[in-house]
Amino acid sequence: MKKVCLVIMSVVLTSMVSLSAEMKSMKSETQRDREVEETLIKTYSLKRGEDIVHYMYNKVDLNGDKKPEVIVYAYGPMLGGSGGDSGLILKEVSEGYQVISELSLVRTPIIISDNKTKGWNDIIMEVSGGGATPGQAILKFNGKKYPSNPSTQPMLGKDAKIKGVKILADEFVPNVGIPLE
């Protein structure tokens, strides 16, 4: 049974990659961002120096205001499980960052679609593991925030043509990203 599940997952993931194989990709930023770290600590009640957390982020203008939002992928024992990890969408404000959306079940890469809803780019996230039906979910901005759980959102059809950019497109190995200090 395990082999069958692994083969099915492999086929699904291969088909997902083929949907966006020609898409531009962005690797995550490599510089530590103390304001991102402070926001992670506050949002998830983390303890600096105690909780083992790594994070990756990209800056992307999601709402067309020429000021990039920050999409953060964070992982560690307290921030995820078999369905994925945690994420934040942040908007820069004078005193740091404002959390626009908290995301769960995050897997990388994330696709920022060229399509927009209520002036913000749609976000496409892979869903798999944790008992979820594998696929690519589309998260649409509702005027205030993005949905937090991609597994509860509409899935793209297997023949969907996606235009956009893949972010957080690093090769994922354990402990990649920036350690929270």
C-alpha cells in the first residue's frame, strides 16, 4: 500500500511540475530579516533561542501598489506536520510588518499567478500529505486576506494552464533557509 501511495504521489507531483515547467522561478532571499523574525515570534508565540525554526521569504508585489509584500515560509517541529508547514503574507508598515494572512499546510514552491482577485494576485499552492487529496489549490484574496488553509480551497484542473512566477523555489533539503535567532 505504501508503494502504491508513493507512486501515485510521484505521478501527481510530476504532473503538477509540468503545468508550470516554463514558469519563471525565484529562489528565496538569503539575508536575515529581523522584522520578519519578530513577526514570526509574535504570530506563533515562539521563544528565541529555544524553538528550532527556519524560514525562507520572497518579496513580491501582490496588490500592484509597487510596494512588495513579503511571503514567508516557516518550518520547525511546532510549525508543521505531514500536510505542510506555516506561512505568512506580510505588508510593510512604519513599525515593521502587518500580517495580511496566516497560512497553514504550506509547501514550496508557491506560485504567484498572473490572475488577480479584488486587485491581489491569486496564489497557487500544492496540497498533499496529511490525508488531503493531492492537487494544486488556488487561494483568492477576499478583500481583507487570503484563505489560511489551501486544502479547503478549489483545486485547479489537471489541464489548467498557469501563468505566473514560482517563489521560494529553492531545492529543499533539511535546514535550508535562515535559522531563527
